Amino acid sequence: MAEEDTEVELESPEGVRVSVLLMVRESDLELTRCLKSLSNQILDDMEVLCLVSVPENETDLYKNQLSILSDFAKKDSRLRIVRTKMTDYGVIMNAGIKIARGEYLGVVNTNDFIDPEMYIELFALAKKHDADIVRSNYFEYLNETDRLHESFLAEDADKLKNPEEDTSIFYQPPILGCGLYRRGFLIDKKLAFFNSLSSKPQDASYNFKLLSSTDKLVLTNKAYLHHPEDDAKSIIKTEEMYLINMEYAETEKFLKSRGTWETYGKLFEAVKFASYFLNMLRLENKNLEPYVLRTRAEFHDAEDRGYIDKKYFPKEHWKTLQSILKYPPSIFLLSFKKYRKK
């Protein structure tokens, strides 16, 4: 077992094939199930970086989690416990990328669990195509039952793709845990997570950075990740409601700094609205009006700049956006609240 501090420069001996980043927060309740699935991985030449955020006052829950991690690490030398006093998801994940030794990186949330063959098969596929990114299907997991979410079909699988030429990948659920990412690619392209001062994952905005930065993507129609469906349906708290807006604003700056905004700007606005639409479905009623007003202002600005294009929007999203832009907020809110009840 190794316990480390992210503020210390770590030695990086001979690398491993895959490093998995697992951020452990005090509130995580499914840690044992997740760790068991990681320890069951067939791939021996890998490491799991357990990035533990240490609370100011070490609670019983935190001590219990650390005990669980230590027990697993004693039995499996692939697990490394990295403790940090930082709490922001973006800062911790960036530190994990820095200290990882793997040629490829995986990301897992503690509520998820994965099949034993996941990383050995994804790594083999990535190496076969010399890909920067490899992505798979996943299972929505609810009430101890799996339902396949089939983002990628058999005809899409096992071939190199360029996301700029096949933009359909941008519309798939941005779950980072479904893939592997070449560490050298992340470092060379400076693909850092945003410091949003929150412990919440930021898959959606980071996913756009990833896909817009590569021309070497490979897919598989196999599924390995079991992702709790109720995660996507949880109510967004007041203090979290604008996090996705902040992340997309940072991603827009990223695209402009790379000179790729003109290539991706119209697509970006459509994908951004998909995230905002999901937010609107999950907000409490008291927060819906201010969120709609902010969304209205953002997309009026994008429309004025010429970056709203119907061809990039799914039909339902386009209809909703036009209602937001054309009707008084009170009229839209009345109809949208009825829509949410369905």
C-alpha cells in the first residue's frame, strides 16, 4: 500500500499500461462495490490512484472509508492511496493526471462499478489503432438491474474515427468512465479539468475538450461500465445550479485559445444546450426561473453572434430553445413545468 501527498513531486518509476483515477469523497456510499470491481480487473499491469480528499475534521465516515481503502490496498498492490486536503474535483483530477504512470488513463466514480475485462480489452483496442481515446457503451444501473445504453453500434466499432468529421459522438452521454485516454495526449494538448471550486464531476465540458482535440478516436459496442441511472436524475442543489454554465464558459475560452472555435462553435452551442436542458429537468421549481433567464441571455447572445444553427440541434432541444428565446419567460415556465411532470 502506498499513501502519498499530491503536493509532493513523486518519483515515476517504470510506467504501467493503465492508470485509473478514482476520486473518493466523504459522502461516497458505494466505495466497497467500486473497489471490488477494480480489484477484479484482469489487467495486472495497471494502477488505481485512490484520490482521497481529507476533511478538516476527520469524521467517522472518513475514517471508515480510509479503512476500506487500506484493506483493499493491502490485498492488491495495484491500489495507491493519495491523500490531499484539496476538495475541488478539477484540481484533484489534474493532480492525478500528473502523478499517474500509465500510458492510458481511466476515470471511475465511486458509485460506478466495472466488468473484470474492461481495461485489458480497451487498452488492446487503443493500442491496435494507436488511438488517443477509446470509448465503449455502458449499462444504466437501477434497482440492481442493468439496461444497456447503446451509444455505439457494431458498424461503428473497431475503426479509427475523427470527431470533426463524424460529430455524432459529441451527442452521446459524456460519461468519462466509459473510456481510456492516452496520458501523453492529455498532457501535450494541455487538457486540464476546470477549477470550479466544486467536488462534482465535470464530464460534459471536459468531454467536449477531449473530442475537439483529437482525430484518433476508436469505439467499441461492448459495454463494461455500470452507471447508476439515479445519478442523472438527482435534484441539482441551489449552490450547484450554475456549475455547468461556468464549465462551458471555460471550454469556450479553451476552443478560442486553440483556434478551433470557428470549427466547433455551432456544434458547441447545441451540445451546451443539451446540458442546460438536463439541468432544467432536474432543478427545483424555485431555481427554474433564474436558470431559464440566464439560459435565455446566453443563447440570445449566441444567436446574435451567429452560432445558433438548427441543423445541430435534436428536434426536442430546438423546440425548447425557440420557446425560451421567443416567448416571455412566464409563458415558457408555465408550459415547461407541465412538461416536467410527464
